[in-house]
Amino acid sequence: MLSQDFEFHILELPKFTKTLNQLDSGLDLWLYFLRFAEKIDTATLPTALQQPSILRAMEELKMLTQTDIERERYEARLKSRFDCDSWEGNALRRGQ
């Protein structure tokens, strides 16, 4: 035992064999996503996987699988959005 507040679990993805219709918990959703993400069509995402956290993970996966140029464009757009949010926040704090 490492501590009373810490648990360690090993999840073997190859042994996860449930189908979309058999998913009945949050853990099942994540295991399915991790096991089959490369085969999932993002344009027609199954209803069972349309959870906010899974959708965010799909966006990250799409970003990671892009070419270098596409990834740089994505990161530039993301940085621009963060910068704009920061400028707006600063303006609100200053009362402008």
C-alpha cells in the first residue's frame, strides 16, 4: 500500500471489448474512446460519445494528428484567442 489516499489502477485497453451499445459508465466511455479513437469518425460522432469531456478530447486529438503547418495555424489561433481574452480582462479591470 502506497498510502490510504492513493489508489493505482491498471487498465488494459486490448482487453476492453464492449461495443457502443454496451457502454454504461463514464469509465466505459473513456476506455472506448482511448481504444478506438483513431477509428471514430468525428463528423458523425456516436451519441453515446457526445459528452463535453470526450468532445474536448476529440478536438485535442484532431489537433495532434494535423500536419505541422496545420498545427501551427491552430496554435496561433488559440494564442490569439487567449491574448484577446487577456486584453479584454485587463480593460475591464482598469474600467476602460
